[in-house]
Amino acid sequence: MNVIWLLLLLFPCFGVLSNGAGKNLSSRPAVVNVGAVFTFDSTIGRVAKIAIGEAVKDVNSAGVLAGTKLVVTMRDSNCSGFTGMIGALQVLETDTIAVIGPQSSVVAHMISHVANELQVPMLSFAATDPTLSSLQFPYFVRTTQSDLYQMKAIAELVDYYGWRSVIAIFIDDDYGRNGVSALDDALAEKRLKISHKEGIPPRTSASEAEIMDILVKVTALESRIIVLHANPGIGFRIFSVARYLGMMQNGYVWIASDWLSSVLDTASPLASETMDSMQGVLTLRQHTPDSDRKRAFVSRWKKLTGGSLGLNSYGLYAYDTVWLLAHAFDAFFNQGGTISFSKDSNLSPIGKGSLHLEEMKIFDGGRLLLDNVLKSNFVGLTGPVKFDSDKSLYAPAFDIINVIGTGYRKIGYWSNYSGLSTETPETLYRRPPNRSSANQRLYGVVWPGETLTKPRGWVFPNNGKQLKIAVPNRVSYREFVSKARGDDTFKGFCIDVFTAAVTLLPYAVPYQFVSVGDGRKNPSYSDLVISVATGEYDAAVGDIAIVTNRTRTVDFTQPYASSGLVVVVPFKKMNTGAWAFMRPFSPLMWGVTACFFVVIGIVVWILEHRLNDEFRGPPKHQIITILWFSFSTMFFAHRESTVSALGRLVLIIWLFVVLIINSSYTASLTSILTVQQLSSPIKGIESLINGNDRIGYQVGSFAEHYLTEELNISESRLVALGSPEEYAKALRNGPARGGVAAVVDERPYVELFLSTQCSFRIVGQEFTKSGWGFAFPRDSPLAIDMSTAILALSENGDLQRIHDKWLSTSACSLDSTEIESDRLHLKSFWGLFLICGLACFVALVIFFIQILRKYHHNAAAMGADSTGSTPRSRRIQTFLSLMDDKAGHTKTGHKKRRIGRSLSENDKEEEEDDELQSPKKKKKQIRHSTEIPRTSE
């Protein structure tokens, strides 16, 4: 026995010597030994064994290694982690410089530590555990797709169909646990979750009783979306038991990882009983692009197997793994790499023993070979074979398959580039990435129960429990929600809306109301919402305002009533008085309007003074004309006409402004004199913020938080009020007698309060916008269905009928009296004044440009006549005289010239007629013309 171990110990040394000697003769060895560890008798192993063998033949026949023969030694792990570990150790004891496998993720975790120590690259075509990371195991290279991407595809599938949570059933080993952990992370990125996890013992001997106990527990849960991440041996037994329990009927959704597609590709057609147990199941398959080379290999495969064994995607990856090693070996030898080993110093302290660990030696060229593996870039049967910075294969993608009848149907694809699509990933890679929801699409699915309707994805847990729904036990405003005296029933507007919405749901909802509050004061609604978020209650029903800080912890339904904070104040009636005509405009508005009247008069005078006799005369007369003209435009009664184009432009714009001002003044004054006005010193929330008066709010309302946190109003100014009676008393007393100046509350409460209290009114605008809704825990599917039901109530009119039943108002709330509206301020008219001012400015600029041109023309003429310089005072006097001098074409001058032109035209016509007349007639005309002066004398 010792002789045998001695020979085994010396054999690697002989290999090293032979390799060293070969290097002197040639840069490449005659043989390269590679090990392969996987389960021969498994769905993946049966295919991989043939694929690896064919790949070795193809590599050696193609001469990829230039005279070096590739030899692959296969070891059977026999579906056992222990056997697989022993087989891998046996491979590593030889002069193997690379390992294909292992197939199992469990074995890969153990052997990767040995591969790291011995620096032997390990290329696995089937270990999909996402935790086999490049950081912990640098010598582990995954030549297939990681479950990290498969779980991302499942998460996007769940999100695409609008489901919120799933149940995960998995094999309880490294492969199953870590895959489900990756699924949990992928779902969390989309605000989805795994609501329940069930692990199954990894042994294939798990009894049907164990499986049935697990599935019975699942049937009592809320979610109906089940993700099965197992192996074929356990997976098919789970489907069989699920069918027996009625879990393959309408309402359930089953999503299996790619173990199912591997079986369908390898052993199809399956037995009819097996196929019947998984009708409607969705599964994934690693996508491999179609190509001529792939089709040729599939045809070759059918000849090799005689059609008895199908080719799955793992077989294609196993084939490409051999070619990957061949290309890496070729690059390794081209770079001067040699096959040599050295002792591992970490094993020396252990010494020799029955395990003979000293046989394991470090591959000296391991790092160089690993680098060449990761730098490989070629096109194989699975498409482009290259690695990214994370040592993952380029362009991960999966086919999505729906099991139907005796086979399956492809309903689409998933890629890490563009998500879900009905187009192949290689087509999408030629376009810009587009992961928008509108671009995500799949073909129709036949779901379990042979239905085309998408399952809702959840039901109420079948555990005999009712939903605990919290209801505030209000003391005030009991029309909204109140507890009946003597029993535990509730009534009110909010309760009727909830019960009406529940009746519209397409399923029964078992629930019970739970009273919250001591009945002496209104409970805190914020605490009520927190109790729902913590799971103390399953929902909360009542007049609960939807505000920002509450939406962070719970989900609300669609608002069933609009709400918002308003200010309520007492008022006093105002008399019109002798000076009521001054109230329509604010003092600033009066002042600006008066100034513009004067300015317009001055501007028109400047523009018309040189041309129009009506704007000329003594200074006193001109001042009176300016004032009379400007103020008479108020009534459109100005008698002076304008003759200049600039003056007419200014006047027409000013008359438009006057028209608007007159109309606004008339409307406002009419309202003041005809509508009864109510007065209050508080005009809205701004008055309360700027003042120091005390403010009332309702106990339990979010108004307190809003006033202190959002508006920074001191808590010392806030007074808690518990009922409408306390509202009225505090408002009547006022701050001087221990009351409040105003009450801030939500509009529905205020409207109900004002229906019986006619001495108070709302001032200002509603300064928050919100609504009332029912609160549910985060991601509760019931919140979505209840929102749909509330919208249906609103559309069919039932919501309004419930409102009228409980919240009908009295005549007091319909009184036409109003709180005094604000006066008309300058801000409402500044645009008109701006336009008018610009028109005046432009007209004056044009006018002075014309004057300056005339001035320069006259100055040039004077300069030609005089040799001396003109003093500055002389020039100013000349300029002013030009502005004051009357132009030749005044209005009167225009009339005289028109008369002169008409007379001269008549004279010319008479002269022409005279030339045509006879001499006798001319004598009569002369005689007649001489007689006219005599008569006049």
C-alpha cells in the first residue's frame, strides 16, 4: 500500500519533469489534462456528458491547440455533496490544470476553497448560486447565467402582472436559499415582497406527507403567487401534491425556475399524468440565440442520441465551456505559459497521513490561465462568450415559457437590457435600451384552471380569522362615525361608504369593527394610523385625512370625501354709511388712478399744443383745459378733439383703461350697496400667522401638527376644542375673554358646524387640499380593490346619496350673506396702467424726436446766416419756442386751406367755361359782374 502511495506521490513530479523537458523541445505540451465533475445520471448531467465529449472531439480535430491534445477526465458526483467533493479532490490530486464543473452549487462552495488554494481555474456550466461571487472565489468562473438574473426576471414578471407579494417554496440548501434571497432583493427593488418562505429538505426522499404539510400551510395564506425553486425530483412531486389539494385550479399562479424547462427540453414528451399536474405553470429557460451553427449541432445531436435525449441549454453551455478552455489554453501557451506545480506550504504542517493531502500541489500558471479565460471572446453555440467586470457572462437573457397541453409555448423574453418583450433579446440589443412600462409586453397566458383571465393573485387567508378594522369612537360630529349605545355596532357617513364599497368587491371580506377611543374625547387619528402600520389592526375606517406623514406608513384608498383646512371666525354686519362710495377701491388704487388722470391730461396737452387751437391760450386757460380734459374722460364727456396721431393713440388706450376701471368700480359699489356685508378683522390664514391671537382646533385632528410644524405657529396659541358647542362658545368669547379668535378645522366638519351656527363664517381660501380615505397596511391588495369600489360608488351616484343622507345642510348654511370681500387693489389693474404708461412714454419720445429734428434744421439755417456761436440760453429759448410755437396746419388753418382750394378750383372751372362761351354771353357776364358791387354799395 505504501508503494502505491509513493508512486502516486512521484507521478506529479514525473509530470513536471516531462513538461519541463518538453518545453525545451517545444513551447506546448503533448497533452493537457482537464477534470470534469458533475452528476452523470441527472437531467443536466446526461446531456452535459455527451456535449463535453463532442466538444473535446471538435477541439482536437480543429487543431485549436496546435498539436496539443486536450484530455478531459470525468468524475461522477452522484447527486451527493460528499461524493462530489471527493470526486473533485481526486481530480485535483492529478496534474489537472483546470476543472469543468462542479454541477452542484453545494459542491462548488466547498471545492472553490480548494481551487483558490491550488490556483486551479474551475469553470462551472451549471452552478447558478449567485453567492459564488468573484470576490470570495476568484478561481471560480461561471460559464452559465447566474440565478441573480433569473430572479430579476421573475421579479419583473410579478411586477408586470401587478401582483404585490409571492410565496417562495425552495430546496433548503445553498442553491435554494441563496436563489430565494436574490429573489427577495429583486422584489424589494420594485416594492414587492416574499410574504412567506417554505424550505424543503434537500434529500429526494422527502415524503409526500412532508410536502403535503407544507402545501396545506400555503393554502391558508393570502398570496396565490407561488415561486418554486427546486430540482426535478422534488419539483414534480410538489406539482402532484398541489394538484391533489386543488392548488392547480383557477386563482393560483405557479412560477418555476429553469429546472422545469431543462426537463421539458431533455425528456419531452413527459408522461400525461406529469403534464396534467402542471398545466398553466410559467417557467424560465436560459436564452440562446438561434444561429446556423446551433441548428447544425442540434441536427447532429439528434443523430447521436437517436432522438431519445433532448438538448437543453446547460448542454450548450457545457459544450462552449470546453471551447472556452481551449481558447484560453492556446493564449496561455502563446504567452509562454508552462505546466508546472509547486508544493503548498500551508499543507506542510499537516504532515503525511491517510488523506495524503501532500499530493495536492499549486499550479504555477494558474493566474495566467485564469486571466486568459476571463479575456476570452468568441461566438459559441450559446452566442457571444465573454465576461464583464463581475465575471458574469455578457447579455443575460431568459425565455419565458407557459406549460400547455402536452408541451409548452413561448410567451416572450426577458433581458437585463430591455426587460420583458416579445422580440428576441439580440434584436433589442441593436436598439437603445427602453425599460418603460409601455414597452414591457408578453403574449397571452393560459393560467392554471385553463383560464385566460389574469388571476388576482391573493385571497383572504383561510384561517377562520376576520379582519380587525379600527373605528374611532368619536364624541363630536357623530354624523360621520359613531358607536351605537348599548352594542358594538357603528353607524355614520364613513361606515355607510365602507360597507357599500365592500359589497361591490368580487369576493367576500370577513371583518369586524373594533372601537378605538375612551368615548370621552376624540382619539388621536395619527396614533390610529400607526396602529395599522404596526399590524395591531388590519385596517382603519373613519374620517381619516390623507396627509403626507401618514402616507409614509400606510396605504390609503381613493378619497371618498374632499377635505382641507379652513378658518372659521365670528362676524359683524356692516352698514353702508355716507362714505360707502369710497370702499370699492383701496387708497393706493385711488391715488394711482388720480395721478394717471393728471398725467394723461399733461401728455395729451404736450402732443396737441402745437397743432390744436383748443389746447392753446393763456397759461391759466391751458391748466384748466388739462384738468378738464383729463377728468372729463372718466365719463367720456371731453369736448376737446385731438388732431395729432400720437394724441389719438394715447387717448384711445386711456379710454379703454377708463372703461375697465368704471366697470369694476360700478360692479363693486353695486355689491356693497345691495348685498349685506359681513366684517371680520381676520381675513384668512395669513392674518392668523401674522397675529398673536389664540386659535382653536379639533381634538385628534391633524390640524395641530400642521399649524405647529408647517406654519410655525406657537403651541401656546393653540386651544384644543372637543365639540361644536365648544367651538361656538370659544368664538363668541374671543381672545379677550379666554376664547379664540378663529377655529382651524377640516371643511366637512366646518360645513356641518355652520349648518346650525349662523353667527360664524369661513374666511379666506381653503389652504390645504386633501381628502378622507380608509387606511390599510403597506402593499395591501385590498386597498387597491377598495379604491376601485369607491370610484364605482362615485360614478353610480351612491356616494352622493350617502352624503345627502347624513350631511344634509339647513337653510342657515345657504344664507347669501358673505364675509366682506377685499377691496379692489392696484395689483388687479397694474397691467392696464403699465400699458397706458408705456404708450405715453413712446408718444412723448417720438414727439421730442420730431422737435429735435426741427430744432437742428433751424439751427443749421441760423448758423449759415450768423458767424458767431449761439449761447446755451439762446439755444434753450429756441427749443422751447419751437415747442410753444403754433404750427402752420392747425385745425382752423386746415379749414381755410380747404375752402381756398375749393374756391380756386371753382375759379378755374369758370375760366374754362368762359373760354368756350360766345362773346355776346361774355358781355352779359361782365355787365352782371359790374352790377353786383353797385348793389352791395
